[in-house]
Amino acid sequence: LLVPSSSPRMLQKSLSSPSDALIYDLEDSVAPGQKDAARESLIEHLNHSGAPPVDKYLVRLNAVNTPYFHKDIDAVLRNTSVQSLVLPKINSAEDLSTVSRAIPSGSHVNIIASIESAKSLWNVGEIASWGADNARVIALLFAAEDYCADASIIRTPSRTELLYTRSRIVAAAKAFGLQAIDMVCVNYKDQEYLRDECEEGRRLGYDGKQAIHPDQVNTIQSTFVPTAKEITRAIRVLEQMERAHGSEARGAFGLDLDDGKGGAEMIDEPMVKQARKTIQKARAAGIDVPEHW
């Protein structure tokens, strides 16, 4: 959940949010004339005894080519509890090296790199693979509206114009063991549209999604976890493969689709890997997964 640091009310309200992570924002949600005040409000908030756990929040700084960047990173990292930064408008690995050089001696920072331009998409592999002694990239985040503005893409409700971009970001993230965080749904009042966009993002391989309004959080959280049907199928796959590898001495088998048409799909090792990931994600989300189907 993105939280404007210029609003003390929203900073305080964020403490009760069920969101998996809070992104305290110093960038787009803060007006140019409010940058210094927002920075001071955020530092005061993080220094308060009721601040959120360090593993629940991140801070989005202003971009490295703005006059606010060095003030942001100096002030934020003086608070030694800050472990993770969201860096907007990362266009190349050199931008990340600029961040690394600005990190105070003795500090180590996790970075979520925001992909926001045609150039950043072109360089997404080098961004995902970047690392330094004092920082590492842990996730790629897609900022769709900035990307569309840069690439002259016309946004439509179908989102087909973003399919290639979203897929390429996921591929780069997975290639280097990073998380992939999907774009904001700007239609924040339409829960059905949000759910559809979440389901699409999950099918593409995204691990989560940004929220710009508290009302979006529950829908996002409930969508980016395996469904009961997916969990049941995964258990069936693992159980039947265990039998196939054991007494039946087979490396593949047919799994009934229960579609009323007598359909079946061939299951082999790649499907088993998918099933294991489904169970792993379900348990990580706190879902009670039965041992047997």
C-alpha cells in the first residue's frame, strides 16, 4: 500500500493497515513544494515508538536525477531501522550504482527497482542482475502509467497493450530470483475490475500488486494466493505422482479433469514442480493445506 508521507493522518492510519507491506512515499504523491515537510513528517513517524515493524515498510525516494534524492536518502538512512527502499525511474544499472554510492558507510539496503520507461525495460536484465557490497535488488516493480507516458502507449481497459511489458518484467525478475510486483490499478473504486487485473497479473507470474487505496488491499491479498481448486489439484498431482514413481514405476500419468467430458491431462515432472510451488505459496500465505486429498 502506497502511503503519502506528506499526510500525517495517512501515516498514522497506515499503522492499522492489513497490507503485507507499506510504501511510505516521498515521490509522486508529494507535491514539489511539500518535499521537505513530507521528509520530516516521515522521519518523525518512523522514530515514533509505535512505528511499524521494520520488515513491513519501505520508503520510496525521489529519483536519482532529482534535486531531492540526496536529501531523501541521507535523511531516511540515518534511521538505521530502514532496510528497504523503492527506487523510482531506474533506467539502467548505473542508476543503481548512483544509489549505492550515496548509501552511508556501514549500511546495507534492499532495493525494489521501479521499471517506468522504455529505456528501463530495454535494460531490465542488467537492472535485475545488479548488485553491490552495500545493496542488492530484491524485486522489480512495474509503474505502468509512467511507462505509458514515456512510450506513448494508449491505455485501454483490456490492458493488452501492456502484456509484453508485464511479461518481460516477470521474466527478468524470475531469471535472477527476484519478486515481481505488478502495476497499480488506477480504477480504485471498481473491485471487479481490480480483481480481474489481479487475476491476470497472477497468471503472468507476478507475486503481488501495488495498492493506492486501502480498499484495494483485501482484494489484492485474496487474489494473489492459490485458490481452493488449485490447492486440491496440486495435492492430487503430488499424491498420484508419488504412486506413479513408486509401485507403478512410471514417470507420467493421466489426471482426470473432472470436467464431465471424460477429459484428462498428462502430468509429468514440470507439472509436479508447479504443484509444489502452489502448495509452498499456499502455506506461506497461512492457508491450511491438507496432507491428503
